[in-house]
Amino acid sequence: MTASANRVRLAGPAALLPPQVHVFVRDWLSSNNILLKSRDGHVLIDSGYSRHAPLTLALLASERGLGDDGLLSLVNTHCHSDHVGGNAAIVRKYGCPIAVPAAEAPLVERWDGKALLYDYCDHRIERFVVDRVLPANTTHAWGDLEWVALAAPGHDMGALVFYNALHRILISGDALWEHGFGFVMPPEVDAAAMPAVEATIEMLGALDIRIVIPGHGEPFSDVAGALERARKRVAAFAGDSLRIARHALKVNLMFSLLDKQRMPLAAIPAYLDRVGMYRDFNALFFRLTPARLAELLIGELVKAGAARIAEGDVVPVLDGAG
Ligand SMILES: [Zn+2]
């Protein structure tokens, strides 16, 4: 690593982070990995998507990561596939315990592929076992820093965020990104979801935060701007279940495109008819033929510049969709 590369890497808000906090910024298929280092043992927050587990392990073993050290524990902000996909591989290599939010633990224990949006959304995931549960409003010493676990329901109803008051750092998972937050279930599917998003935004707005380490994207320090954009998104969704549902399906289809790299255009209708979330949402909200739903979703992804058609296949253009 040259000095100039070092400078580039540490430019921007990431330079505000204390030295024991290391962020591996990933993409939209894999969540960011946050390593909190301490002489008492290192703690990793979130492990990315299963397909990227080899890269996650390589980053962890790098000089910026653990090097030859072990891992004391692995913690998850929530249990969606892009945050826990590396859990099994990490435990195999490091033998560390896994801690998940208390509200998520029963879902993982019974491997509820619908509630956790695994097979229900056609997400691939290697099964893992929960060793510890993290209740909300508990304090944890990770990386020589004190972190409070705070409930941040909405995108995921059991999600936690982690806040360090001394350095005013928030590890936000998918509750708050620089531009938005993770997709939300429409009121007809979960009446509590959108009100929870609003309450979580207000809870975060009351915290004194200098830098946010989101689940996806670079760390950022314009927290007021991010909260404002999140509020605007909530307002745009208000009372518009079709819009919320369409957004959720588009984000998930984009996620699967990133996972599979390409999908035959002709196979999309049958895919939407087979995979639970698309089938259920279509029956509840759109009532279109699978072919028409495919046309609608792919059309919007192409129009947004997120996907393109190449030789009869749909392929992702961007590294993800918010
Ligand atoms: Zn995520």
C-alpha cells in the first residue's frame, strides 16, 4: 500500500473514524463489513452475501483486516441474506460465535425462509446457527469502544443499529443510507412496517451523529441531509401501496440479477410466477399476467439504467438498486 493510496482511502468521512474501526465498503449484493479491532479480540459486523463469501474471507485475512489474528465474534445488524451470507464460511474458518438481534433469533433458529426473505425472494444463503442474541438497548464493548444496540425496525422489523456516543458513530445497517433506506413491505403485507420506518428515522434524528457507516455505500457525514432524503421518500410512499410494492419487487429483481449476473428475458415471467414474493405481490397488488409484470419490472429497471437487454438476456448495469 503506497502513501498516496493510503491518502485516497482515508479521504472523506472515513477519515473521521477512529483507527480501530475498519470499513470494507462492498456493493449492493453484499453488505459492508465493519471490523472493530481491539487487543481483547476483534469483532466483525455483517458478513455480505453467500456468493461473495470467498472475497469476504480474503478481505478479512488481509493486512487491513485481521491478518493472522482470530475473530472474537460476528455480529449482524439484521438477518437478510446480504448481511449474513458469509456467516457460515466465517464460522468455519474462525470458529467464532454469531450474535444476531434478539427479534431475529427465533426466525433464524427455525430457518424461516419467508420471514427472512430467503427462498421467498430466491436469495441463496448457507444456513448458520445463532450463538447469542442481542436485545435492544444493551451496551457492548467492541473495538475498545462502547456501542449501544438500538432497535431500528422498518426495512427489517427486528433490525438493530449500533451507536457509539464518544465518536458519534452510527452503524446503520439498512435503516439509513446516504440516499434512502432498504425497501419496505406495503401496509397490506405488514401494517407496522412504514410507521416503524418513520419512527426509526425520528429516533435516529434525535441522536448526535457525526458519521454514519451504512450497510451499503461509503460512510457519510451529511446526516441531516440523509435524514431529510429519507423523510421525503417516506412522504412519497405515503398511502401508495402500489408504489411501495413495485419498489420492493424492483429492488429484489435487481438483487437477483446481480446474484445471477444474467437472466434470459424469456424466462422472467415463469420466474416471477414461481418465486413467492413476486407471485404474492402480483396477486395482492397488480393482478397482471406474469408476462405483463415482467414487462413492467424489467421496463422500469432498463429505463432507470439499472439493467439492459443483451442477446436476449437481462443483465445488470449498475452495482445495485436502492
Ligand atoms: Zn442490505
